[in-house]
Amino acid sequence: MGSGTAAVAALMQNRRYIGYDIDEEYIKTAEKRINSLLEQKKQTKISELAAK
């Protein structure tokens, strides 16, 4: 899983991913990056709907 770079790239391309790491700190870092991206995508969709 590392820092979540591959997961973030997959989500940006609307792809699925599987992440695994034995180091809990890497998992926490990846979760923060993934959640941040998902929040940005959600805000973008809300903005697009409001513009219509």
C-alpha cells in the first residue's frame, strides 16, 4: 500500500484498487490521502450540480 499513491491514481481514473500493508503508519497515511481525494471529488460533483 505504501503511502497510497497507486490507490489515488486508480481512483482518479475511476478504477478499483486493493491496498495492503503491514505497517499501520503507512495505512494511516494512505487512508488520509484517499479520503482527501474522495472529499475533493465529492465537492467537485456538488459544485457541478449547483452550476446546472
